[in-house]
Amino acid sequence: MTQQTWAFLGGEQIPEEDAKVGVKTHALHYGTAVFEGIRGNWNGRLGKVSIFRLKEHYERLLRGCQILRINLPYSVDDLCKITVDLLEKNGFSEDVYIRPLAFKGEQLVANLNLNAVEDEFTLIIIPFGSYIDNNRPLRCQTSSWRRPMDSSMPTGVKITGLYTTSILAKTEALAAGFDEAILLNQDGSVSEGSGENLFMIRDGVISTPSETDNCLLGITRDSIIQLAQNELGMKVVQRHIQRSELYLADEVFLTGTAAHLTSVGELDNRKIGSGETGPITMKLQDLYFATVVGDLENYANWCTMVTPSGN
């Protein structure tokens, strides 16, 4: 018997198969929506799902809502409770992906005034394994597509329409036989992967593109910066990075909610360092994976532990 799964829409929990929107929904036509990707990581030792940095994800969601003039009747605490309640009800005893979506939900086409369109919120939770193989270094390609400037599309939040560029870049890379794409800014400096932030290690210093390089202000990115500084005692610099610097780096890795932390072994058919996962990347991977399941006491406040129904 197939397990009944539940979604949140219209202010209540409903069977997932009933969570539908109409063909005239404003967000469907114009990309007027903000989303988050949140990981729930199964901790078998505790029999709990560890939701990683739930509050921070909803703080960013509401920042995106402010930009798109989406007015939700929920606070950050409300959204966290809605998420925990839905996860408990679904009863998943495995890794999950949590997708909240705030959107212009009115059945209204041919209206470009954000102030004149009603708002809606939905939440789904799905079982979710590996987005990228974290056990091997990736082969990456510098994309022909460029990351938009913040003056064209707000890049610091997760607006749905923004991800067309990432989808084009990822599709291009896969078609060429690579695993992932690296996007540059309009000036040729490095921005990020198609769905990940980027870090470079050279001469014992970790560098990552700065906020002004149009990269998403990733929550996993922030976590890795803190882990590198606090646990490894390493210097982390946020600055402009040129494409050629990546070719000469000792290590390069990508971070993201879906991707976790994954090393880059090649870029544009050039080996990065030895071409294998580097020692610093390995240490950060170990720290990160212990953190997200709630096994590191110093970072327990980053994890919301949920016991699925029936456990």
C-alpha cells in the first residue's frame, strides 16, 4: 500500500495529490515566486530527521517575498512550525527535501503589477537522496551563459525566474559530458555553480566570491565559512575570483543544500590540483556531514530534530 503524503496549501495540510494550482496562476506565467530548498537529514542513531538551519532558510524566503511584494500571513516561527508539523505527519524516516514556495497565486494573466495580485504559500516534502555524487570529484565546465547582474534580477534570494539561467547552464554542461557548470559574471569574474556556491583553496587560504559577485548568499556557504574558521582555523576571504585562478588552485569545491559539499577535480578539461578530492575539502566534508545530522554538539542549534509519526 502506498503511503499517503501530505502537502500544505491554502493554509492547511491536504493530501499531496490535491495540492494543485490553475493554469492561469500568475507565478506560472511570470516567475513571480520565491522558494527555498531545505534538507532534512536522517539520523538513524537518534531515529530523527535533522532539518538543517530551518530558521535561516525562512528568513531568506521572507527577504525574497519583500522584494516581490509577496505578503504572507506567517512569521518565521510560523513557517518553521508548519514545516515541522508537515514532516511529522508525513512520517519519512529517510533524507528529505523540503520545498516551500511563496508565489503570486491569483488566477490572473496580463497583469504586471505585483501590488494587484494575491499571494499564496505552499510546502511539499519529498524523499531525496544524492543530487550530486559527493564521493568523487566533479568535472566542470565554464558556462557560456552568464550570471545576471543584481540590477537586472535580484541574485541574493531564490526567485524562481532567476533559475532559468542556471538550468540552461547545467543542461549545456551535461550535454557536453560534464557534471556541472560554473557561471561567470558579466565582467568575466567567477560567480557560482548552477545551483551551488564555489570555494577555492590556494596556499592554505580559502577564497569564495563576494556578495557583489551576484552569487546567492548560500546558507551552506555560510556554514562552511564558519566550520573552516572555527574548526580548522583557516582564513576565509570573500573577494573577486578570476576564471584562471581556478585552474591554478590547489582545491576547488562547491556547496549547496542539494549538493552538500562536493569537490571539483577538473574545470574545462584542466585538472584542479591532483584531480582528486583534496585534504582540506575532505576535512570540511567530514565536518559538514556530521553537522547536518546533528552529531556535532557545538552546532546543535543549527539542527531542528523531528521524530516522524510512527517512530
